[in-house]
Amino acid sequence: MIVEQKHWMTADEFNEAFALSQFLPGPNVVNFSVVFGSRFGGAPGAAVALAGLMGPPLLIVTILAILYARCGDIEMLSRILAGITAAATGLLISVVAKMAAPLFRKRWNWAPFIAIAAFVGVAIMQWPLPWVFVMLAPVSVALAWVKR
Amino acid sequence: MNDNPLIALAGYFALLSLFAVGGANAAIPEMHRISVEVMQWMTDRQFADSFAIAQVSPGPNIIIVTLIGYHVAGLAGAAVATAAMCGPTCVLAFLVARTWDRFKEARWRIAIQSGLVPVSLGLIAASAFVLARSADHTVVAAIITAVTALVGFATRINPLWIFAVGGLFGLSGWL
């Protein structure tokens, strides 16, 4: 929509802004709205884009939170949510598989080791995420630097 | 941390927002660790439910922090958790957006960008693991997860259909 209908950005600018928001920490879509908004109207533009993105969903999710607090004990609801969680977990696994495929295809590549180390640190050892990040990210970036 | 849950929410989520490369999906294990294990704000089940609600709601999945915040401290908690999770990273995004284009071809920029990909992959895989442990207590649930993973990998179906089918299976009482 941003590129094709409104011509707010070229496809290249869009990809660039998207890549940037992917790599920044925190929620990608939120980052994108800030990057996108700031291209147009600086800080006010970023604030408006963020408010537009987050406003309606926040309202809806707050209502859902209130409903869940009241009705979360209902057996039927918790069954439905359990089914959705099981499905959503599967989707997440498919996302991981899609992301991993290109990284694991190359031989003698360091990327899988970093990914596995991050997984083991966070999922198995249950270390705090900031620690794992501080240990691995510099190594990974350094390896990417050397490789080029 | 302080006894005041609002301060704890703000502190944990603001810190997390700066390390969660890969977005909401990468942040799930740390949110789970803090909410269920360290602070014991909610049960494993309540966390999994919050994840499910965030998945089916419109908008970014990071909105799970709003649900956690509400569970911990009502509307004020929802507001504080959301602001803490989005604030620091928004400021960072704003600052970086202004200088980023200038370094488009810079070697360090490319190294940072490609170096962070495997880290976020590992974190998202950890999310899937943590969620599977909370969600897949029964054989049927594990089968739903496995089938969804295959369908998600092989097709580009709208996730809402998958959630609808998962929800119906849940409703049937087989889980």
C-alpha cells in the first residue's frame, strides 16, 4: 500500500526501511512505523505513524485483557486458547525453518553455530536474554566482518 | 527489583526491548522467564493464553506485553509495559533512521546486519521451544503443532485460518 497505492516511498526505500527495522532490536513493525514516519515528518511524523499503528490494536487488546481477566477461567475459552497456542507454536517453528534454511545450506559457515548457541543459552540454560545477546552478538558481528 | 510492579514492568521490558533482535517472537523466552519464573506474575498457562490472544488480535504481536502488563497491574500496568517495550527501541529507530542511509555501503553496517541474523534465529527458535513446552502437554496438541509447522512451511496460508482450526480443535476438547 505504501509503495503501490500512495506512492509514499519507492520499492527500494521501502525495502531499505524494512531491513533497518528488522535488524533494530524490539518490535519490527513498530520500528518500521517510526522509520517510515520520520522520513516524512521528522519526530511528529514518527509519533503520528506510531499512534496510527498502535492505537486501534491497543484498544482492542485492552478490551480482550479485561475480558480474559473476567472470563479466563471458563473451560471452553481456555480450550480454544490452548488450541490456538498449539497452532501458533507450529507457525513459529515454520518461521524458524524458513529463516534457517538459507543459513544452514552453506558449508563451513559460522551462522548455524551462533544460532544454536543462542538457542541453547536462552531455551535450555534459561540464561537472561541480555547476557546471551552481549556474549554472542559481538562474536557474530565480528565473524561477519572478517568473512567479507 | 522494587516491590512496585509498575517499576518492575518498566525496568524489565525497557531492557528487553533493546536486546530483542527479531522482534516480539525473539522476546518470548525472556518474557516467559520473567513473568512466570522470576517474578511469578502469572502461571505458565496464563502466559500461553496471553500469547494466543496476542496472536489473534490485530496489530503487532508485541502487544502481548500489554496483556502481561494488564494482568500484573491493570490499565496502568498495560500502559507502562507497552510504553517500556516500545519507547527505547522507537527512540533508537528514530535516531538510527536519520544516519543509516549515509552508511548504506559501509562494511561495519553490513557486518552488524548479517551478524545479527543468526542471533535472532536462535532466539526465535528458543521461543518456539518455550511455547511448545507450555502448549504441547497432550499428543493431540503436539500433532497440531507439528502439522501447523509443516503447513506454515509449505504454504502461504493466512495464519488466521490456522488459528481458527487450532481453536476449533481446542474447543472439541481433545487437547
